[in-house]
Amino acid sequence: MLFGGRSVENEISVVTALQTLESMNKEKYDVVPIYIAKSGKWYTGEKLLTVAHYRDMKTLLGQCSEVYMRPVYGDKNLYLVKPGLFSKGVVATLDVILPTLHGTNCEDGTLQGVLTSIGIPFVGCNTLASANGMDKITMKMILKECDIPVVDYFWFNDKQWYADQDAVIARLEAKLNYPVIVKPANSGSSVGIKAAHNRDELMEAVEYAASFTTRVIVERLVTRLKEVNCSVKGNYNDCETSVCEVPMRSGEILSYQDKYMRGGGTKGAKGGAKSGAASGLADEAAAGEGTSSNSCENEGMRSLLRELPAQLPEGETERIQALARATFRALACDGLSRIDFIIDEADRSIYVNEINTIPGSLSNYLWEGTPKSDGEKYRFSEVLDGLIEGAFARSREEGFKVTDFGGNIFAAMPAGGGSKM
Ligand SMILES: Nc1ncnc2c1ncn2[C@@H]1O[C@H](COP(=O)(O)OP(=O)(O)O)[C@@H](O)[C@H]1O
Ligand SMILES: [Mg+2]
């Protein structure tokens, strides 16, 4: 299991990873935790399995071993950076990788490219789908082409902005009316996002977004906003949707605090709109033997206040689920994603807002509320089994594709011929 990462969502990823581990069938899997520190270095060790140890990162990493994989196709070994005198330096040989990381360098295809180069099966989207899903501009372009509704948007890069702000603003104002919302194209967890109700606020919001990334997207701000999220799992040919949730926000937009810091202990969480199903599960986890140190401290996306399942007008849930599957397929996703929708309550238009190809908590709370075909609700361990089987199946299928075509073109060159092509 790979988690952490060079991303502003490093901590959230730790929560996702530890929650996922708790759900995993320990008899079936021998899990090797691999934490990617903010420095980019990889570590393994038992100490990584307890959330409280992350309070003191220096001590934690001192108690772990630094490790690496080699970019050599077919080498699935995890190596020690500093092997002992008598050890070969191989900590483990890995069969499959379960990435539970979020954000840049992790969820955006970067890591997926490394794993593909190594030739190790891994859960979730490949490089292409990860990259397309991460970039809010590219994602919206693809969805538009597939007739999937997205709110009106305008985009530019930071160089254009700094070279000629007036020109960018003129083009933007020709396309969109205020209020708008300004986002870094590749952020997550609401980081770098601000609403702007006039030109002054726009300029401030763009500077803020551009401090995080080079590509900036500006969208029409939906003022009578209702948000609905839905998870999809499977692959292009065979995918299914979870129940929907309505996340509860405290301000104009759903913030980092709403997502991750309103649960465990803060006032309002208990009496809030958190669904019976979700809070019940949290209590169960807290009561479980040996899990108390890992649960409730920070529940990640699971701690968000939500209505689950979403109470929507007749037919809207089905429409959202159909659009979620269409989005998953348009972006050629694999594994498990969460697709977030915006409903404009002014006219009940439904828009796809974004996809999260490695969602917080892997959307475990959504699947645990979803009935299977036999009417029983999913256990998340079963969902994980399906994801891991899917990773092996994809890897087998890729093995059938041609990667060597037509032999060696150099063999036909005259012997002793020049080196010029
Ligand atoms: N077009 C929009 N109109 C109104 N609110 C929006 C719009 N886009 C995003 N938001 C608000 O901002 C939040 C974060 O935006 P989002 O695109 O989901 O970025 P992130 O990837 O950081 O979650 C959303 O959950 C929603 O509350
Ligand atoms: Mg979002």
C-alpha cells in the first residue's frame, strides 16, 4: 500500500490508507505499508500503521527504513536504501500496489507512470485517466466533447496572466459574469480556491490560485448550489455506482475544514446533519478491538457532515448515477472514483463538477451504504477484493498487447554503414 506523497494532501492520504488497511482482509493479504514522505523519499515499517505516530514525523521516519523500487521492468522488489552488512537489501517482493494517495504527484498519473514502467499491477486509473481526471481544464474539455454537462468555464496560464492581465480579464468577462470561482487546475481538497464577486476579488483570487499552479480555471459560481457526490467502481466495460451523498458546507463553498476538520471532537459534529449510517460506522470502528488509536482522531472525508443517501427529487439520483458512469467511461477510468456534481437549484440543472480518481477514504462510507444485487449492503473489504482482482485482470490483459513490432530495423542496415540515419 502506497500512501503519503509530495502533495498538500499528504496527511489526508495517511488517513485514507489507515482506514483502508482496517477494512482489508488480513488473512488474504500480507500488506506492506510504503509511506512517501513530503521529501519524496519512500519508507516502510510497522510504525507507519498507527496514526498517532505521525504527530512526530522525524521520530517516526527514524524508526522506519528508507526503501525504493528500481525503474526496471519486471523487478517487483522493494529495496533497502541502506542494506545491512549481511542482508541482500530486499525488504519485500510486491505483487500488486494499492495507491491510497491524493493530489499532485500521486493521483495525477505521475506515480501511475512509474508503476507502469516497473510493470507491477496496481489498483485504479492508468496514467492517461489519472492525468485527465486531475486537471480540471482537460477533464472539462473531454466531458464537454462527450455531451456531459459542465458549468461554463474559462482558463489561462500564469504566464499569460502576468504578461497581460487586462487582456485575460477582458476575455474572461466577455465569457462569464460575476460571481465566479477561481481554482488551480490541479488542486484538491478545496486548496487554492476562492469565489470572486467583482474584478478586484477576481484579481486577488487569481493571484492566490496561481501561487499553487501554472494553470488556472475560472467558472461561473453557482449561487444556489447543492452538491451531490457519487462513487463509481469497475472499468469501462462494466461499472456500477454507489448511493449518492450531499456534503454539508459551512460557507459559500465546501472548504478544507468542512471536509476534514468538522468530525472528531468539534462542536456541531454530533448534533449535525451527519447521517445515522456514517456516524454509526465511526462508533463501531472506535469500539473495535485495537483500533481506537487509529479511528476517530481524524476520519478524513469520512468525518464530513453529510446526508446519506441523498434525498433528491424523483429521478435525480438515477440521472446523477447515469452521468457518473458516463464520466467514468469518458475519462477511461478504472478501479474506484468519486464523481462530484453541482445542482443549480435555480433551475435544477445538473453539472459534473469534478472527478476524484483516488477519493478521500476511497469513498468507503458510500459503498457501505450501497445495496448489492442481493440487497445486502457492501462490506468495504469486498470492494477492496474487487479492486485488487481488477488490477491483476488489467495487468493480464495488457500482457496480451503487442509491444515489439517487426523485429530489429537495424539488422537490415548494411554492415559497416555510417551512423547517420
Ligand atoms: N462552479 C461552482 N459554483 C459554486 N461552487 C463551486 C463551484 N465549483 C466548486 N464550488 C465549490 O468549491 C468546492 C471545491 O471545488 P472543487 O472543484 O470540488 O475542487 P477540489 O478539487 O479542491 O475539491 C466545491 O465542493 C464547491 O463547494
Ligand atoms: Mg471537490
